[in-house]
Amino acid sequence: MAGTLYVVATPIGNLEDLTFRAARLLQEVELIAAEDTRRTATLLQHYSISTPTTSFHAHNEGRKQSTLLDKLSAGQSIALVSDAGTPTVSDPGTRLVAAALDRGLRVEAVPGASAVLAALSASGVASEQFLFVGFPPSRSKARAKWLEKLADEPRPLVIFEAPHRIGKLLGHMHELLGDRQVALGRELTKKHEQLVKGPISVVAKNLSAEKGEMTLVVEPADQSEHETDRPSNILIYKEFCRLTDIEGLSRRDAISALARRHEISSKTVYKAIEDAK
């Protein structure tokens, strides 16, 4: 009989957040495929689990996949774990899971900690629906296009970001999305956990330390922007021409100024200008 591939969620910080089922399965399987065996070793040591581990990350996923599939086919059960949280969500493992299913092998999810849901549940943002978008592009131009596509999204956004890039991301968001309310979670469930909520400008100004894992919840676009009381495209275009031709503002600064003045996104201002031409 073939083995089972268990997709096991592990704590995002606090080691006590491992479920009873996850602890049992990590003890019972023949092998643990871990994104970082050193980080997983800390968890296993905490629970006195001695199961062998093998590294399985973005750089060796293709090379190791066939070996793991052969072990599953031979009857060994394997637990797939990431550094923290639920595997395959902005982490490696999706191709392995898909290949296992294609072979007719059994795959079981072992749910548990999730940075997405942890941040969302404590953010105070209405979340009957939400959109998880993972990590934004690291390059400025690509990030701007990425944010512009999300500017009118009617659902709350959940974003992951590296600590050394969070300041730039917030600045870019303020420019393109307006001064929306956000909730920034840092080091969630850990000793120095922090959750700060407020307008983007305030949260960006009061970043205490750009360290630790960052999860950002962004309130959705204000749908009132699309109501009839919004300035007409012609009016926005005339104001834009005055700012650029008479006051000497750059195109970019003029769009930002109009977005702030009318409390709409930069994307909405840009579209109004183009439609009015």
C-alpha cells in the first residue's frame, strides 16, 4: 500500500501552536520534507520528535520531487512542512502535491497556524471575503503595476512583505492607493508580537523596527469613489492641467495631489485624465 503525503501546518512563531494531530503525525511518518531542516529541528526538539528530515525548498524541489514520490509509492508516509505556517502558501511544495495527486497517491491536509488568518482575525477589518496576494514584486516599477491592479479591489487585501522592504511598500501604497487604513502585524504569536492599525501614512511613519515577518491587512477600496458625487473626468483633467502647466508640478506629483484632494486613488485620477482627453 502506498504511503500518504501529509501537508502539515507548523507554528508561525509560538511553538505551542502545533496541533495534537500534527505532533502525532510528525512522530509517525517515515520522513519529514522540510523547507529549512534547521528551523524544523527546533520544533522537533521541542516536542521530542526524532523523525528523520530532508531538505525540500525552492532550489531543490525539482531534483528531490521524484525521490519523494518514489518513497510514497513504496509505502512510506511523508510530512511536508515549511519554515512556518501552512505549506504551499507562498512556500514550496505545490508541485509535489500536484504530482502526488497525478500519481493517485493520497494527500491529506493537516491544518493549523496561518499568518494570513492570524493577521486578518486581529485586524478589525471586516472579512466575510478577502484576497490574499502574497509577496509584492521587489522592483519598484513592477510593484507599482501590481498595486495599480489592486487599487479598486472591493475586498480586504492580505499581503506578505520582507522587513527590509516594508517601508518602501507602504510609501508606494500611500502614493497609489491613498491613505487607507491598514493593520500591520509583525512577529505574530512571538514574544515581541506587534499589531499596529491606522492610516498608511501614520503606520509608515511609526515603524518601530524593520525586523521580523510582516503581514499587512489593507482595507478595501472605497466604493464611494464610483458614485455620482465624485468630480467629473473633465474637472479632474482641468485641475491636472492647472497643476502641471501653471504650478509646475510633475505629472506624478499632480496625480498624487489630486488623489489626496478628492480622496480617491491615484489610479482613479489617472483613468479620469485619460478618459477626459
